[in-house]
Amino acid sequence: MRLRNRNTRAAYARAVKQFFDWTDKRRLELHEIEATPLPPIEQLGATLPKPTIKQHLAAIRRLFDYLTTGGILDVNLASAVRGPKYVVRRGKTPVLSARGSAQAAGFN
């Protein structure tokens, strides 16, 4: 399945590149990744905000999904990796009065 959003595709590409840079530093081949734990979340969290970490993990999960469904790897290691909890809390939407609603809708 192809990602339709160009910005998401670019972000996923950067995340996958960083992942492969990480494997290159450790001189890991593709078949060796199965036996090696993925980069610790704490290591990513030291430099990146939580939403970015979650996006990186989504990209890596998608990569491993592709590799397992294509028969290149036996197991999707990334499917078990959990990202940091991140909840966005916003204030409540203000309730408009009947008059304010009519003004917003242009019924003056």
C-alpha cells in the first residue's frame, strides 16, 4: 500500500534511512537484524520528541511489514515494539450562544 501524502512519504523515507544508518554503524546485514533488538526507544527519545519517535516506529513497522510479506524476513520484529505514550490534550471547544451561532452562520 502506497502512502498518498507526500510529506508522510518523505518523513518515512528519512526514518528508514536513519534506521539503516543505525544498522550500518553496527555492521548488521539484513538477515542479522532478525536476531538483533531494534534501537532502544530511550536512545531515540534522547534526541527526538515523542510524536517523531512514534512516526519513526510506524515507518520501521511498515518497512518490516513489507519485508515479511515479501518473504525476505521471517518475522516482523517491529510489530512488537511499542512507542512512547503521547496524548494531546486541548481545551474544550467554546460553546456559542444562539446569537453567536447565527452570526457565525451569517444569519444576521
